[in-house]
Amino acid sequence: MKRILTIIAGILGVLVGLGFVFPAVAQWRNTGAMTGLSVALLLLGIALTVGGGGAAFHGIREKLR
């Protein structure tokens, strides 16, 4: 049960992280610049995406053992 929750939390972390990353990248593409808040949200999104991916990968790897 713990592995399944780890996988679900990891997938949710990836999705929430991408929800922060995509708008910041779209703003950068459209305006050619990013505000300080957009940079902060971009970095937060990258951290959530990487952390969530790592958690999901860890849960899947433990499930396969």
C-alpha cells in the first residue's frame, strides 16, 4: 500500500510541477522575458517535477523487486 501511495504522490508531484513550468515557459516564449515571480515559479515547478519523478520511479522500482 505504501508503494502505491508513493507512486501516486510522485505522479501528482510531476503534474503539479508541470503546471508551474508550462505557464512560465509560455510567458517567456511570448514576451521574451520573465518576471521574478515567473522565475521563482519555474524553479519551484522544476523541483516538484524532478522530485515527483524520482518518487514515482522509486515506488515503481521497489514494486518490481
